Amino acid sequence: MRLESVAKQVHMNASAAKTTHQRPAVIQTLQWDQSYSAPAAEDRSLRSIRFDFYNGELFKMVVTYDPVRIEGLTTEDMVDAISAIYGPATKPERTIAISAFSAYQDSQKVLACWEDAQYSYNLFRSPYGNAFGLIAISKQLDLVAADASREAERLDKQEAPAKEVARQMKQEEDKRVAQEKARLVSKPKFRP
């Protein structure tokens, strides 16, 4: 699904997406929260959804459930409810990355998983506020996006010294230009 289609479905503008990387591929994130929802959606138990896109194609959704609306539900309650949609769950011994940024590793234990050849749905419990979440992944696009993100971070690190030198040179030039403008204004007015 394309960024524009997702944004339309959640009543947002596609321009609200934040670009994480621009090369070697465009990685973008669109953050939806309950305040964007239509009144008909208020009966849902969702608090927020982060949509991640690779070159405009959705590859990951990180759903966070509203802890107030699911208060008292156990892991088994959540598994039963999700299994009614996706079928029987497995309980793998693994963790899954929550963060959109590989530099900030926020991995959580997978409580239950539903998957087929194309997609993976992973239930987790956040240590912050004891909220449940569900990560939906397009397996193929997630791998490609992860490779692209690693390459972008490598390029950023490699280019950082040159960018810092360029930033400092621009800052010095801006300061010189500002001083020259001030000089041109002040010099004719100066009276010793």
C-alpha cells in the first residue's frame, strides 16, 4: 500500500510523513494517533500506529493499544482476540525491534506471532505503561528497507566530517557577510 493511500485512510496528509533517509532509498514514517480518528473509530482500542514506508510502499506498522481501553486484559486475552482474525499463534523465543531507527535499539520480547510467507504479525508488551502492541511486517520489504537504512547510516557516518567542515565554513561566511552588511550601514553614520 502506498503512503498516499495510507494517509488518506487515516485522515492525514501524506506530507505529514517524516523522511528518515533519502538514499539509497527513501525511508519515511507516518505517525497516527487517536486524535486523528473519526468518531466512528473511537470504539477501537488503538492509541497510535506508526507506518513505515520504503520508497513509498508500506513495509511495517507498529500498533500501540490504549492501556485504558484494554485495562485488565492478559496476554492470553490479546492472543485469543488477534487469533480470531489471523488464526493460531506461535510463541517464538525472539525479540523484535520497535524503533524506526537502528541507532536506537528498542527491542521487545515477542509474546505471540502470526505469520505466513509474506507477512508477520508480532504481539509485544511495552515496558512503558504496560501497554500491548502489534507489529505488522511485510517480510520482503522489511529486509530491503533494513539494508537500505544500514547503508544510509553508513553513508551518513562516512560523510559526517565533510558535512561538519562545510557547516562551519558556511557559518563563518554567514558571519562575515553579516558583519560586512553591518559595516556598510554603520560606517557612513559613524561620527568620531
